[in-house]
Amino acid sequence: MLPIFLKTLPFFAIIALGYWAGRTRFFSAEATAYLTKFVFFFALSAMLFRFAANLSLAEVINWRLMGGYLWGCAVVYGLATIVAFLRKQDVATAAVEAQCAVIGNTGFLGVPMLTLLMGPAAIGPVMQLLAVDLIVFSSLIVILITGSRDGRMSLSILRTVAGGLIRNPMIVAISLGFIWSALEIPIPDPMNEFLAILGGAATPGALFAIGASLATKSAERISVAAWLSFCKLVLHPLAVAIAVLWLFPIDPYSAAVVIAAASLPVAGNVYMLAQHYGVAPHRASAAILVSTAFSIGTVSAVIAWVMQL
């Protein structure tokens, strides 16, 4: 495990550097917001487009992989929801807690880290998981929160969901990349260099932005945050492992990537959604902070295990 830990350490060191910069106000909250926007809309989108444009959609799509990942997510999502209801939480709060339990930082942390640690071939499985997270679960939380407030489903909810998907730069970048690949258009050298340079900023920029944003997070509701972190860092990769290794078996390499991705800490966009809808933002904030801190050890352990598959 030590060699893997040493390989993951630089990634978490950049997160720690960002945290220091945010905590000391060397990097203001406004600066962090703009850095995050740059990474989200430009650097990460360039990286995802370039990866997708060089992949064949027919070769990448693996329905068993996505089915196994969805099964694992559904089990943990359901468990987190049941526990929330047993604690007398409403539907909206339960939805936020369940989102914390299954949505990892695949975009900002998983894409750069797993492709570097597990090889370029990891990008195919990672993008499939990213698409499931963005399309299925980002839509589900909006439907549950909005539907619980309105007391019914309506076309306006579906319009909100569709609008959110269309405006998400990661979904747009992946989709355009696969369209480019399907048309079999070679990427001109100047364009490829442009995408490579811009996409190269995604890894350090995303990691630094994660750390700087964590500096603004509170550690309230530690007991709930600890439970949700346990769900995300332990139960989620365990459930996904059971699915992709035994229930919906896939090739060992893809299974390793999927399990490693499932072990990532809670994603920052869960907090953004919670804050936007005014539902348990401090709870989501604490889960992100606690899970990221503990993931320094747990992610290394999971990757060390799956590399032996």
C-alpha cells in the first residue's frame, strides 16, 4: 500500500496547499470561485473533450459496467435514505444525505488522478461513471427536492432538470467529444495542442480549487458527517465491488477503475446543490470536509487493493 500512498500523496498535497491558501485568506473566496469556474468550464472541459474525441463510443460504452455501478449506488443511496428517515428527516434532507453517500469527486479528482495512476485507458470507465452521476443522480436530487416542496411532479421540474443537464459543461464536453469521434474527424495539430495545454491546467487547478473550497466548509454535525463519510468511503466502494466483481462481472481492469472511482470523497457539487435549494448545506459541507480528510488513507488502500485484481 505504501507505494500507492506515495503516488496519491502529491494529489492530496496540492489539495492541502489549496486549503492552506484558502484558510490563510491568501486565496479569497472570490478567487476560489473564479478558479473553480475556470477549471469547470474551460480546463476540465478541454481535457474531457480531448479524451472523448480520441475514443470510440462503441468501444467505451459498457452497459454491465454502468448497471453494476448503478446497483451499488442504489443500495447505498437507499440505505442512507432509510437511515435519514429513521432520524425523522424530511424528503429533501434525506435526498441531500443520500447524494453525499454516493456521489464522489469524479470530475475534479477522479479524472486526473485515476488516469495518471491507472493509465489512460481508465478514462473510458471514469467518463461512464461521471455520466451516470451527472445524468441520473444530479437529476434525481432536483426531482426529489422540488417534488417534495411542490407536493407533485410537474413539467417545470423536468424542464429544470433538462436545462441543468444541457448547461453542464462536462456533459457538453463529453457529448461533443464523442460526436467528433463518431464523425471520424482528425483533430488538427494546433487544436490538439490547444486542448492539451488548456486541459493540462485541469489537474493542478482542480486539486487546488478543491482545497481552497474546503477552507470555507464548516465541520458542523460531525456525527452525521462521519456516517455519510463512512457510506461514501467504505460502503459505496464495497457495494460497487460486489456488483462489478460478482453480480454484473466485468473485466478486472474496468472493475478496478470503477471500484477506485467509487472510493472517492464526497463531491463539491453536492454542497452547491444543497446551498442552491437551501437544504442542509452545512451537513453536506461537513461531509465533504470529513470524507476528503479521511480519503487520504482510504483511497490509497482501495487503489492498492484493486491494482491486484
